[in-house]
Amino acid sequence: MAEGTDSRIPSPTAAKSDGTPAGDDTYLERRELRRGSAGWLLLTGLGVAYVVSGDFSGWNFGLAEGGFGGLAIAAVLMGLMYTCMVFALAELASVLPTAGGGYGFARRALGTWGGFLTGTAILIEYVLAPAAISIFIGDYVESLRLFGLESGWPVYLACFAVFIGIHLWGVGEALRFSFVVTGIAVAALVIFALGAVTEFDAGKLNDIPVEASAFGGNSWLPFGLLGIWAAFPFGMWFFLGVEGVPLAAEETKDPARTLPRAMALSIGILLVLALVTFVVTTGAHGSDAVKDAGNPLVAALEGDSGPTALSRFVNYAGLAGLVASFFSLIYAGSRQLFALSRAGYLPRFLSLTSRRKAPYLGLLVPGAIGFSLAAATGDGARMLNVAVFGATISYALMSLSHIVLRRREPELPRPYRTPGGVATSGTAFALALSALVATFLVDKEAAFIALGVYVVALAYFAFYSRHRLVAAAPEEEFAALAAAEAELDRT
């Protein structure tokens, strides 16, 4: 029994708790996802899709915080954090292949409070990030003069309506759409690099003036040593979201083998894209020239000569990158909400699935919230900073979960084992805490907004939902079985 429950999702007919209606055998049957819809290739595409928009814009604002050297060091450290975390999560995903992803891992290792804290942080990231990206898409549409539209609520509404509609059609169709759009964006990054590298000049990398008062300031670190730390959140933009691959576990073929493979390939591709994009962009036109650009790749190609055929192509491809990330982040948010709702942490009706096995309310409710925030504020940068704050909390808790499970359950069957063990997850944990603190250096208001959301969510959990959890949910049943086995070992 123990061996089987550690390697597969508990069956829908598992014993119910007081949180599940007595005698209601249809509870989980009404909350099933479509199994076996994704293989390693689609999941690798999903992992890259989460992130690829960050290669086209956003990261360059870190140059204004740390200069080329500061952002370079920050990107290396954040790349190390994500790599270590991805390998730790790959192990956890092979042990607990459920739609809860990081929340499920933390639930097993840190209990109900740890699970809710992690799940809420992930949900903040995956609800706010699509809202921010919809604003960026609107800006792109306006700048490209597509369809005569201007940036504003009609564009945001079209984004949410069209792409949520595709998700409601079915997960297989959604992942294939995401894969194609992501392929276009990645191909454009390669073409950009080949075109821009002809203008590369290493002397342009360090052309930001040195701030006289900066401690340890020099041409590589024009804003001093503190600039490295302040650039952490922007170094994250090259990788933010890749940790969402395990959320597809229940819709994956052979998740114990497929998820680790897809996650390793995703982070490998993203590391290469980050290196090439960062170095070529700054070397082609200069760090100072692109540090404030809304579209740094296009700025690097155009230089002082104006638009070219290649810059126009990259501009359109940037829209494809934004669409890929927007589309995939909607998927991730819906699965996280689905899992938390199915287990009773959030209202249970949000986890109901349609005849096509899509969590329709898990798609529509976050979509409505995201659209409302985008239309009401139009502040994509602030929402993205709130999302980054939530992400760093989840990274620390997920990395800690790997450490705790390695220490507490060393004999747990692990189809995949993290290279380096707890040293790897410990590195991710330390860097995640550093990144969390760095968010206060960049945008204190965004950090406090996220904390406010956390306080409200924790109050709901403390006074209501923690008393109404559903033990038949896979994540809860895994934890209950682990507790029962531990009790048997003590007797």
C-alpha cells in the first residue's frame, strides 16, 4: 500500500473526511482532469512558455539598478537558484505527481499551514502575472498599430476571453497552441541574436556612468555592490515561472519520468536564452541605451538608424512571446486554484471541471480578477513586482520542503533524485530568501500589497477553511498516509 501511494495519485474512491459530503462518491469524479494529455515535449514547451516573454523585455530595467556587472552577477545567482530549485522540484514531482505542484510538496513536508502558505504565494504569482502581461500585450498592440486598437480594457478583455476560451476547449489543444507560439518566440530570439551580434562591442557593456556615492562602484558595478542585490528581481525575469511545470502532473503521461526530464530541458533552454539575450542586447547598443527601453531587443537592433526589417520582425515576435507567457500562466493559475479548492483550502466549487475535464471556474474566476486589475490600474510593472514577491516566498518554502522530506522521510521511494541532495535545495533556499529581501529594495509598495493579500488569505484559512479540508484530495491523502505509516513505524 505504501509503495503504491508514493508513486501514483490516490484513486477518486478513496475514503472521505468530514469535509467531503457523506456517501458522495462523485466528489472527485466531478473534479477530474484529463489524464495523459501531455508528454515531455509539450511540457518542455510549457516550461519555456512560462518565461519566454521575460527575454523580450523587463530584465533590462535591472541595468538601472546594478549596471551590466551587477545585473550579470544577479542573473547568474538567480539562474543558479532556479536550476537548483528545478532539480529539487523534479524529485518532489516524481514522488507526489499531483496538480497541487508546490503546494502539494509543502503540504506533505510542512503540514496544512505550510501547504496553504505556499499555495497562496504561488496563486498570487499566477494571478497577478497574467494581468500584468495583458497590459504589456496592449502596449505592444498599440505600438504596432494592430487592428487600429489602442491599449486599454478592450485589448485586455480580448486577451482573457480568447485564451481562456482555448483552455476551456481542452488541455491538449491548449498545450499544443502554447507550444507553437513559444516556438515562434524562441526562433525569433535566435534570429535576433544572429542579427545583433554583428554590432557587438564589448566596450558598450560598461557605458553606464559610475555613481559617485556608490560603495564599491566601478565601471562594471556603476551602482556599487548594493546594485547587485537590487538587480535580483530583474535577474529572475529570465526564469520566472518555470517552476510551474509540476502543476501539469495529473495531465501528464508517466509523470514520475516525464516531469523531471521536461523540467531539466526547460531550465537548460532558458539558461542559454538568458545568456545570449542579455550579452548580445547590451553589447549591440550599450547598457545605458537599453536600460530604460520598453522593448530592449528592438532598441538594440535599431540603434541610431531607425527601424529595420529585422527590428520589425523581432517586434512582432515579442508579441508572440508575451502571448506564450500569458497563455501558459493562465494554465498554471487555474491548476493551482483547482488543487487548493479541491482540497478545501479555497471554496470547493472552484474545482469543478467541465465535460472536457477543464477546471472552468478555476479559469474564469482568476481571469475575471486579472482583467479587472488590468483595466482598473493599467500598472503592469507594479503587478509584476507583486507577483515576484509571491514567487520568492513560494521558492523558499518549496526548497525547504525538499530539505525536510529528505531529512524526515529518507526511505521514501524517489523515482528521480536531486543531484547534490539537500545541498542543492539548500542553495535554492538561501538564494530565495535573498531575493525576497531584494524585492523591498525595488518596490516596497508592491511587497506590502502582497503581504496584505497574504494577511486576508491567512485569516480565511485560520478561521474557516482549515476546519473543512477534504482528506480524499490527493495531496491530503498523501499526507494522511504518511502520518499513518509513521505511526505504524513507532508501534
